[in-house]
Amino acid sequence: MIGMRLLRHALRTEARNHLKVVRHFSKDSDAMNSGVERDPSQTFISPEVQSLLKELTAVNLGKVFEIKRYQEKLGTPKYKFMTDEEVEIARNKAVQQSAEKLQMPPVLLARKENPEVLARDPILKGYDPDNSTYVFTDITFGKSDHDRLIVKREPDGTLSKVTWEERDNINQVYFPFPGRKWTLPKMFEPEYFDDLMKREEYVFILDRACVQFEPNHPKYIEITQKTYETINEKKSFDKLRSTRHFGPLAFHLAWNKQIDNLVLECLQKERIDDAVRAIQLLHIIHQDSKSINVQFDGNNHMEFIKNYTNTDSLKQGALSLAIETFEQTALQRQELLSVHNS
Amino acid sequence: MALPLLRLLSNVPNTINALKALSPGAGALLFKSPAIRATLIFEPQCRHTSFFNKLPAQDLWKGVTSVSNAGRKRGRGKGTGKKTAKNLNRGQIIGVGKSNIMWPGLSAPILKGKDLVKQQQLPEDSERMSKLIKMRDEMSTFRYLKLLPIERGWSGTKLPGRSIGPPDPIGDDTFEGFDTKVLEFKSVFHMKGNFGRRRRMSCLAVTGNGKGLAGFALAKSVDGRSALKRAKNRAGQKLMYFELYNNHTVMHDFFAQFGRTKIFASQKPEGFGLVCHRAIKTICEVIGITDLYAKVEGSTNLQNIVKAFFIGLLKQKNHQQMAEEKGLHLVEFRRECGNYPKVVASPAKCRSKEEIKPNEVLDFSQYVMDGRVVLKKKTFPKFYTKLPGWERHLKKTLWCRNHDDVKMRMLVEHGEIRSFLTDKYPEAKPKTWKKIREEPQPEE
């Protein structure tokens, strides 16, 4: 959980090295033409997107604090008699604790290996008879794993900064991250990954990916994107609700204009607010979408969704059917309630 | 036993006859000589008929195996100590005997092809007698029941701890899913004015369906089987329902007492098992409790333990009942859930802080144990940690303290245990330290 520091640093360094990339995130159509990948990080970080994603995760505290199956030893529960106020205080404290559990892993571009060369001293060639590379690490307390100075002197005399891959390994030597393995865990290999997808163990693999990789690691991005695609296919969004992974999932779907299944599922479960939020997210990310003409003003849920269905969606039939079903059931419910009350 | 004696008796007159045959005049001499008269058994009483030949086998056996009235009162002559009559005709066929003679028409065919078979004596079978004796010796041993380990009770082939099936159905009630287990099976005596000491079998059985319904009963009868049946059926009549926490353990810790028997029971998590007295274990099995710790203190009278445990279970309170009684929310905290406050029961109207008296017991464990506090005995360090060699041992084993984890990791990642030398020399495979290691025999 690297938090905002990495993200800010990443943005700064990216800005320094790839000016074009940072600018191309919303209105510029040059992004499409230039062939450079659009950077999702700044959009992801923006307050509007963050608030939408937080609301979309639909936090249910009970599910956040569920017993994880891979717990080792169980203990007996402890009981307390509490008044209303005490329960309220305890619950607020739990909400604060849940903030850490619900911290979303940032969506970044894959890092590029381009280590800076600091010096070239060909005179040092042949210094070491074994031809080994020397790595010098700054292990001062307080330096972050991302920032600390790690340089290597290669056998041909070049002094350069280490690659990202090497940086991960060196940090693991001096400051091991608990749960991180040296070699790629078998779970991420295609054979076992597919099996996990079949078993619908999404939270399991996403948690492991968060532990094993940094968010800008190409393997992390690959794994998470594959998982999100599988979830989208199987429409099992409920598995990620109330976890930290729902935000990035929704963001990924909106980024790739694939929110149809999500909207459909929300309509079927009568989560109209969530359906609206998903469409709003799409509008923020893709300012050039057709359905942006109708704005959500707090009351026109069905109108807003219908507009999206008729313009931008690729599953018009299914969505309109779902809208109809929802409206009918809402009507029936109203009638029953009025009969009951009278 | 009678057979060798007969043989001995028969031998003596034979020696006298043999002596007489050797020298006809010797017989008179023999009798007149005082030395010989002293050594020979003087005209032994050789009877060729006795009760042995006159009485039928049944009466003979009755004389050997019967038990007196006094003995019967003491319970002799029944069960394992009973002497059984042996059928000596077993293993013997009419026509086959000690002198192996072939009897055509009886033990052999009359015609063999076209020739008549003659009655002839075949060579004696020396092993016949020993075979018969061996068979007769084995006849008396009691054939022990073959019990599968899963069917065994608390000890050996004894009944306590063993299952005796569900209670007998009454009309439409078929007691489906019920299983009865015996807790106590013993012979008890009582004195009657006219009969004196009378023996009966007493059986304490507990029955349950593994889902919270259970009942126990005591029944006595003259014979064991009917006592078991009575106890089983009576237990089926006296069923009680107990609510379980998550279907695996008791609702909360409790203390219960019956007579001088005290039980301290604690709720335990899944996978803990039943760590308690075997009787309590059996009762939990039939109720459906799979995890429990129970400490029995004071008297360990089995019937009292059973009664105390049932009393404790009956006095248990539901979460909702506790919340109503206290007028406060009952909140569950679990370490595995990050100590999230889960409200399991709420009263109809919750009291406020002002309404709670200052000296009221709000602590859940105190409330549940009725004010009692379980004594937690001090655990002292093991004796060997104080010995001088302990420090040496710790220093010696420090270098390989993570070897088990490393071994596991290597097997997962590489499939074998290797070191930096194994890269260069594949045969250099490190092995975990063993005090005595068997050297593999060199294959030739």
C-alpha cells in the first residue's frame, strides 16, 4: 500500500521525462493520434472520480471485516454489553479503521526501464576478476523504497541507477516486504491463474498482487486487467463490493468504455444510484461521449440512464429491458404499498 | 482327566498278569514275598463299569458345569465365567476309531469294481487323538466379537461409549437421525427380605439427534439387553432442546453443579475439538457440540457429571434473552474480524448510561459465570529450562531455527533442497541435521 507519495512522485518524474503523456488525459485528441498511451493516474486521483468510486464500492462494514478464509488460528469471540452511544462510538472507530482496509491501489501506467547513467569510467574495466556488478544502496532510515539512491557499477565501468526490477530486488534484501516472494508465485502463471478465475477467487488474487508487486509493475497491471475483464464477463461484481478493489475495477471498465454489464447488474439489483454513478464516471473520463448532453441533476435517474442506453451503450436491448422491468416492479410496489396503507 | 487315570489303573493289573505269564509259579511267590507285596498296589479296585459308563453324557456334563444355588445368587455361572458342556461327538464318525479298521458297508464301500472289499486294519493314525484333543480345547474359548475401531467404546469391548442405535419407534415417531450411546453399564445389587442379595444390570444411556435435541435416562433390569433397551427408549421420552452457537459449541461459558460434582465449561472456536471428560464428550457428540472445553472438579461420579452437564446446558441463555434481561445491546468482537463491533442481539428498549447502576455487573464473563471467576493456575517453566544444558542446547539449535521454513520454501520453488554448491556440484544436496542417520547401502 504505497499511498499517495508514490503516485505524486511518479507523476512528477513522468512529467519531467514524458511531458506529452501528462497533458494528454482528457480533452486533447492528440493522444489518440500521437500513439502514446493515455495516463490514467491523474484522472484516478481527481476528487470527483475518487468520491464516485468510493460510493460505488457500497461499503458494508460487516463484509469489510469478514473472516478471511486463509486465517490460521481462530479464537473465541468476546462479548460486551453496550448502550446505544457506546455502540455508535465503536462503529465510528470501525469506520476509521476500515478506511485503511478500503484504500484503493492506484491505477498507473506501466513503468518503463530507463535507468539514468551517472558516469562512464572505462578505466575500471577488469577491476573485478569475476566480472560482477557492484550495487551500492543507501539504507538511511526514513528514505522511501522508491526514492532511495541505488546505483550499480557494471564490469565495463558504467555507473548507473538500477532498473525498477533491480530496485525491487534490492529493497527486498534490506527492507523485506512481508509476504513478498523473490520468485514469481505460481499463482500468477497462466495455468493457475486460469484455475483461480474459474473458481472466482478474485479478491484472493488481487490481494496477492497488491502484496507482490508495485502498482506500476507491468505484471501487476496485466494481472489486474485480466481479472477485471473476467469479472466483467461473468458479471460477478458483487464479489468485489466492499473491498478496496472495486474502485480500480469500475475505473478500468469506464476507461475502456465497458460499463454496460455493470449498469445492467445495478439495474437488476435496483441500485439506481450506482448505475447513475457509473455513467457519470464514464462522462468524466471520456469527455467526448455522446450521452454527455443530458446531465444528472439529482432527480432524473431514469432519464439519465435511458439517454445513455440509447446513445453510448453497446447492449441497448438488454439495458432497455432491464429499465422496463425495474419501472414495472417499482410501479407494482407503489400500488401494493398504497393498498396496504389504505 | 478320567482317561489317564483309567489307563494307569489298567496298567497295574497288566504288569501282574505279565509277571504271572513269565513264570506260572511266580504269582504265588509274588504274593508271599513281603517286599513285593509292599511295592505293588494291593489288588487295585479296577471296575470296568462305573457311573461313567452308566450315565448319559448330558448328566455327566451337568455334574461338572452346574452352579449351586448360593453361587447363582452371587451371579456365578453366567457370562464369561460359565463352564460350557463340550460335545465330544464332534470330530468323530461312526466307523472310524482308535484302531483304524475299514468297515465295508459303514466306513468303506462294499464293492470295489467287481471285487468284494474285505474288512482290514489300516495303519494306526497317531495324530487322531491329538487332533481331537486340540479341537476340544478350542471349543471352550469364547469367540470374541470383532469390533471395528470406529465402533469401540471407551475401553475394549465394554459397552460404555458404544452406540446402541436409535430409540424404538412409537407409532409415527421414528426417531430419525437419533443415536444412543451408553454411558454406564454395571451390575448393581440390592437386598430383599425374602430373596436376599439380588442382582440387576443398570444402564445409563444418552440419546440425541446431533442438532440440539438430547435426553438421558437410567434403567435397570435383570438381564443386560433389556436394561439397554429400556434406557434407550426412556431417554427418547425425555428429550430436551439446547440452542448451540453456530451449531458447533455452547452459547457461552458456564458453571454447573450437581451434588459434589462441579463442571466449568468454556465455549471454544471451530477446530478445537472436545477436550473434556469422556462422558461429557459422548454427550456432546450426540447433541452436536463439536468444540468444547470442560473441567470437572470435585467428585467424578459419572451420573452426577451427566446431570450437572445437562443442568448447565439447560440454564444457558440465548443472546436475545441476555440482551432483554440486561436491557443493553450484546456486541460480539472477534480478533479475526479486526474487532469489528457486531451487534448480535438488541433489546426492545435499550437503557441509557444514567439508568445503569454503578455497582452493576456489566462484564460479560462475570455475568455468564454468575459471579464466579475461574482460577487460572500459574504455568511454571518446564524443569529442563533450569538445567545447565538448556542454554547450550539453545545456542546449538539457534543456527537451524528457520531450516524447516526454508526447506518448505525450497521444495515449493525448486522441488528439492539445494544450496549454492548444488549449482556447481549437483550431487551436493544438503540434508536436515539428524543425530543418527542410516547410511544408504551402496548398490552393487
